[in-house]
Amino acid sequence: MQDIYTMPIEELVKGSRIALNVCDHEVDLYWKVAMDVLTVIADNNRRGKRTFMIVPYGPVGPYARMVYLINKYRISLKDCVFVNMDEYLTDDKQYIDIGDPLSFRGGMERVFYSQIDAGLNVRPENRHFPDPADPGRVLRLIDEYGAPDLVFGGVGINGHYAFNEPPEEGEVCTNEAFLNRPTRVLAVSRETRTINAYMNASGNIQAIPKYCITVGMKEMFMAKKVFMCMPRDWNAGALRRVLSGKVDCRVPCSLFQN
């Protein structure tokens, strides 16, 4: 079998069960995600249906484009329920301060909710984050609202989705067991802390929290549709493994081949 790291992309995608959409530039990906997300919302609005989504804080790029399109075309988010994927935690496994520059809760307020015109915004009571004091709440929301219409988010350098880090070296874990992991508190892997330090903390790995809470793969797999966003050069290795590598929980997004 030809090496998935060297084969031409045309060959790589032939047998993949994941659809690949390539954009010319990084910003094009952000516009595409924004338009696809808002198409789901607008279609549901026309049918008088609620929209229920699991959303990321990063990549941040789609949010400015969503804000522009929402305000320009008056797309109402009043009937939306948004559950964010994850958040950093302190060493005692509580939320980091919302004013911390690394806080996803603070970031969503800064780049998204505070920028939407009055009367169009997601209602405050419908803006959710996984809670270390009540991790079961996400599954209860799915029980209440049904399957999420869409999950979108970035893919980690180790192929993770949200903060669903792959099993540690030597840890015994089947794909089925990994897919059954719900919202939970866990340690952020060294790979993830390193790349996030590069992106968000000028390379200072000590600034990146050691713990997080994440919506689990259990909840992600309940969604009707999943978008995996890979806008950066360092996503290339994971992209190839996710598209056509072995389906293995050690590359969590490869599980979406199924």
C-alpha cells in the first residue's frame, strides 16, 4: 500500500468516506464555514424549527464572517441553541477566569455574541458550555432538543476533535470505548499544549492550562452532520490520517470515516 503521507491527494481521497473540500486560501475556508453554518440556521428558520449546534471557539475565523452575514442579511439566531465544545480549566479543575485571554467563554463573548445586532442574537439562556460541575448536562440537552443539526470545529495536530485527546501511549482503549466517552474533564496532551502555545501564547507552553473539559465523541457522533476544519499548514499530517488512514481512536477524527 502506498504511503498516505506521500500519495497524491487525488489518490488519497478515492477510497475515503469523508468528503474533502479544498479552499484556495485560509480565509476562504472561514467564509465557507460561516455560509454553511448560517445556511443550516436560515433553512431551519424558514421551517419554523429550532437550530441546535455544537460549536467551537477555534478556529476563530468563521465568527467574524458569521457576524457580518448575520447583521447584513438579518439572520435571526433567536431560535438557536449553541453548545460550545470545550473550555480550559485550572489545576483544581474549575473554569479558568472568563477574563483570561485564553478563556473560550470570554472569547465567544468578545468575537461573536457581543458583535451581533440586538434582536438577532442567541438568547443568553441558550448559550451553553460544558460544565465541570455537571458534565451530564450536554447529554440532557440532546435529550431535550434532539440530535444536533451540526457540529463544526478544528482538528488538533494529533487528530483530536474538541479536546478529545487520543489515548496515552500504552493505554488500552478500543474504538468503541473511545466513542462512548461523554463530556468529561481530562488532561490536555503535551502535543496540544505545545501547538496551542505556538498559536496563542507566543510559544510559552507554561501559559497553556493543563486541564480542560470537553464535549465527548459520544455526543459528537449523535450529530446529523460534522465539519472538520483544517486551515493551517500543520494540519496536513492529520488530514491525511483522518481521510484515509487506519480508523483508530489514536487519531480520533479518523473515527468519522464510519
